[in-house]
Amino acid sequence: MANSVNISVEAPIENQIQEITYDGQEIYQAPLSMSENLARLAQKIDFSKTEDEFCNIKKEGESSLDVKSEEDKEPGYQSSLWPWDSVRNKLRNALTEVCVLADVLSIAKEKRYMVLDPIQAEQIESRPMVQVYGRKKALSAAGAVLLNGVERLRASETMRMTRNMPDFHIDLLRLRQNWRLKKVSNTIVGDLSYRTAGSKFSQTGVFEVTKAPEEQIAQAMSMNATGPAPSALRVTVPPELQGVAFISVLCQKEQEDVVTATLSSSALNCPGTLPGEGAELHWQQKLEAAQNVLFCKELFARLAAEAVQLDASIPHMVVGNQIMATVLPGIQLLIGLCHNNGQNNNNPEGVKSEGSGNKSEHDHVLEHSLHQLLRAVHHSNTHHPFPHPASGPLGPSKRRSLAGPMAADRYELLEMSKEQSLLEQIIQQAQHFFMRRRSEYVLDTIAKEVKDPLIVSHWNALNSPTQSCVKINIMAYGYDAVCRTSLVVHVGEKTLKCICRDGKVRHLSYELQELRDLIYCQIYQHQMTAVQAVGRCMGWQLLASSSHLGSGPVEPLGNASSCLLASPNGDRMIAIRCEPSVGIQVFIAQSPRKDFFVSELVQDKKWENLGGAFKEVKLEKMEGKNFLNKMELLMACLSSPL
Amino acid sequence: MHRNLPQNKEALLKSYTTRLKEDVKSMLENFEEIIKLAKGENDSQLNRMTQIEQDTFEMQVRAANIVRAGESLMKLVSDIKQYLILNDFPSVNEAITQNSKLFRTKQQECDQKLMSLRDDIAADLYDLEDEYFTSIYK
């Protein structure tokens, strides 16, 4: 312990160094007195902080407190104010607040101006349940809306499925396959006109396609469960095309005056309504009916225009919905447009009774021909003859396009431009119809009137609307192999052409009498030739014959004819004279005349062979089926030796 | 298959596509919104009850929107069908050729039948005429 070392122990510098002099001496600041220290710390107290926060800050650590103290120190030193100033201010504030509180309390106590109520503390606890219920309700409402929508979709689907409801789109597809349709904005519009088929009629045939309401379909289905399913489509046709229409064609004798004619013809029995008009028609039928109406209108408009343009010798008349044209003298063709659109239902009974009084009936054949003619026009409008020019308009006929290369002159071109109008064609057909009917009538009546030679007429099955042909055979029963006269009559529009057995061609007019006369002439000619043929068969000799006898009274038609036959041994003679107005007369003569008496002038006996006077045979009293048979018997009788 | 469609047809087809997309999108968005509302995360200034009522109504409207979008899709399907039916010219042409073929064969059949009928009738008529005109009774 002897060599111990002195260790100097210095107390740490507790006081802050205020100044270091040049000689290294440190001058310390005088330590703060207790009061000063308290004042400094008091300055640091933040009265705004609550107790908790204050503690928290303390826990955070000394360093932050130190930094804070440094910062706080500045105003402490800087402010030359009294160090307890902040404390005093805080205390004063606290006092003010306490005073206010005391005032409030005192006022509250009085219960005159202010009442203190307890605050409900439960609100916080009930909050989640209300929200849950609220959301549940909201979600279920939203779900109900969704389910509703789904249900509606499903219901419509199942109804269509289970009850076999027609599908709109399938019907639309079928409609599209048969008719022209297009969509214009929101509607589906169709066209039923014949434009695409070559029609140039101005009236449009637009119809509208809509969806039929489902209730109506259901109703219709319940009404007729067995019938065809109703369509889901509804077709709306413009009112001018609704209903039924047809072109009535009447041929009638000319009326006394025009007024009655129009009156009786205005009472054309209009067609009834379509079957099942009351119920909704199927669209196909409805459209077809409308198309027919349009077609009839076009046909009638065209015919009416032609009737006005044509300058016939007897002008055609167009009155209202009727065209009158003269076919043959005394015979009129009435073409009328009947359109019953179901709106102006004038009593059909009255119409019918008047219509039945009118003898002439609607001619279906001519109506059909009219339809055919217009369709042919449509066809020619779209089907142009080949070759089609690469440039230039389509349409001129083949003859017309050949006119250039063939150097046709003006006359030929004019001839080409002439076209037969529909009206002319139908008038021709009507004329032919009448000619045919009349010839039929004439032939039948002659066949009835004339029993002896049989008149057999055969109508040719091959004919055209304006030409037909009849073959007439004249023969006697039992002698058709011996002699037969046949002739052919071509029935045209206004004339008849008759080709006779001998090859002669005769043109007859539309007058019935001419044909009648011709046939009668042919009958008598036939009788004469037939007698000659029978005579030849019997070995008789034809001495003379003349078909145009000059003797006797003048005949109203034709000429008298005659022939003279001699028996094989020449002792008997038969003379036949045929006059169309009288009939056939037969005379016989005997060669060794029985009544020969020798007179003063003719004394020789040989003169008895000269033949005697002709005596008429009473044909009607003879036996025999017909004239030829009688003649055969007569010849046989006369040729037998007496 | 894209031919030179006219301008408006092209536009129409595009509009069909956009309608489809919009409707599907609307369905999805509305559904998402409903789910979001059901979560209830949004804090607002409103009173709680008012908020709940508003949510309820919003959900209902959104559900109705979904239904509307569904129906709109059905309408779209129907429109597309209609468009196809009205503008499917190949199939229409096919139908027309088929129809015309059918009618042509029918016409031929009818013609043949009529011809044979006419021949029969003509033959019979000849005999009948013969018989009638050679008989006593006329």
C-alpha cells in the first residue's frame, strides 16, 4: 500500500459551461435554484393534454422529451415575461371553465331553462341487427323481382311448348318462302302485286305483317280444338284489296235500250264472302284473295282502257265497272268487275232474284281466257326473246330487232307495231264461241229435221280458242258403203269455211241460214249421187244427169237436179227430179208401152218400144226404210222380167 | 361469309353485337352492385334507416335492370331470327326453286291427265255422236 497512487476524483460537471476563457478556464453557469427549477418545469407542462396522453408521451422515451424541452426552452428564455406566465394563463382558463360549469350546473338545477337528460347508450348495441334485417329485406325484394321476371319468361315458354302454340318465327319463315317481305323500320311489309311477274299496274299491293296477340290465339285455339292451329301471324291487307273479286263475263242478246241493259247487268250476282269470313282467315288464303282482287282490278283497268282506245264500228261502252262490247250483231259481251269487300253488303237476295231472271249466265271459260291472256302479257313483259342486247333497251321483239338488218320499210314496221289488245282477243273468242254454238245448233236441228239421209257430225277434239272444226257425214242407213258425202266446216271467229266433198271451198258469214242452205244443198246432192251409185250397183245405166236443171220453177235456194236411169235391158226408165223446195220426185216409164194403140198417124207396131209417158211413183206409199232402199226395191222390181 | 353488305345492314349487325354486349354487361354490373350493397361497407352521412331504405330501393331497381336486360336479350334473339328470316336470300331462292319445281311437276301431271282425259272423251264422243245421229231418237 506504500506505493499507492493518487487518483483524483472529480465530480461530473453538473452545471452548464457558460463560457471558456482564453486561458482555458471554464466559467460555469450558476446552478438553478429550486424555485427557478420549478418555474422552468412548470413552464413545460401542457395543460391541454389529458392524463393518459401525458403518460403515453412519457413512455415513449426521454429523448423526445428532451427535444421538446429544448424547443420549449426558447420561448422560456426568449420571453422576457414572467416565468409563471403560462401557468397563470392555464389556471385562468381552467377557472373560467369551472365557473362556466358552475353556472351551467346552477341553471340546470333550477330546471327552468335547461334540463339534463341521460343519453341512450343502447343504440350502439342494436345497430348490426337492424342493418342485417334491412339488407335481408332488400335482398329478398330484389330476388323477388328477379324471380318474377324469370317466371314470366318461363311461363310464356311453357305455354308455347305445352299448348302447342304456333311459333311466330316459323310462320314468318313460311310466309317469307311464299311472299315477298322486307323490313321497313319497325314493321314487316310485304308485297303481293304481280310486279315481279311482269305486271305494270300502278296500284300497289302492300300488306303488313304483325304478330297476333297471344290471347286471341288462345281464344281461337279453344274455339276449335280440332281444326287447324291458328297462325301466330296477322296479315293486314289494304281495304281496297279486301274481300273477293272476280271478272264476270256475260254474253247476252242486245237489250231494248241501254238503260235496262245496265240495270240488269249492274245486278251481277256478286260473289259471296269467302268461306269462314267471320273467323280469321289463314294468311295464305287472305293474301291469295287479295292478290286475286288486285289481278282482277288490273285486268279490268286494262280492258277498260282498251275499250276506250279502240275505235270499233259499234263503239264499246264503259259504264262504271262494266264494259259492253258488241260481239256479233244483236249479241253483246258484258265484262264486269265484281268486288265484294264485305263493307257494302247490299242485299244479296234481291241481286240473286234479278240475276236469275237474266238468262245469260256467267261464262267461266271466257273469264278463264281473260286471266290467261293477262298472264301471257305478264309473261311476255319479263321474258324477252333472245339474244339480249349487251347495251340498249330490252323489249323489242325479235322481228323488230331483225327489222334493221332486213331493211324493213315503214309499212312493215307499222304492221309490226300493231298488237292485238286483250279486248280484241276476248271479243274474238266470244265471237268464235257464238259461231260454234250456232253451227252446233244448226247441225243438230238439221239432223232432227232430216231423217232420211243421216247427218252425222263429229266435232274435232283439237281446237283453239278461236278455231274449231266439224266433220259432217251425210249417208243413208244401210248404204253408207255405197255412197257417203262428207264435208268439213272450219268454224272461225266471224266466218265459216266449208270444204266440200268435191274440193270446193266456200266461205260463209256468221248468218245461220247460209250454213243451213249449204247443208240442205249437200243433202240433195247426196241423194242424187247416191241414187246413181245404187243404180250402178243394180246394173242400171245412167242416161243423163244434171245437177243444175234449167227447167221448172225457180228455186229459192240452189237449183233443181235430176237424173235418168235405164234398166239393164233398157226397157224401163227411172227419172228422178230433186227440188230443194219440193223434195224428190220419181217417175218411171216402160219401153214397150202398154197403152200403145195404132193410130192413123203412128201405124207401125215398132213404135211401142219408144217408151211411154213418165208416171210418178208415190214414194211415201212404197215399202222401204229410206229413199235409197225404196229406189233399190223399185229398181229390182223394174228389172225383173214381167 | 362476309360479303359486301350494304352500309346500313352492316350497321344493323354491329348494333346487334353491341346490344348483346351491353345487355350482358348490364346484367353483370347490376349483380355486382347488388352484392356490394349487401356487404354494406359504405358509410354515409345518412341516417341508418334512410340508408337501409335507399339500399332496398336500389337493389330492387338493379334487379329490375337485370330482368330488363334478360328480356332485352330475348328481344335480341327474336330480332336476329327475324333478320335472318327476312334476309336469308339463299334459302328463299331455294324455297322458290323448290316451289316452282313442285308446281311444274304438278302442271305436267295435270296436263298429262287432261290430255289422256281429252283423248278418252274425244274417242267416246265420236262413238256417241255416231250413235246419236244414226238413231231414230234425236
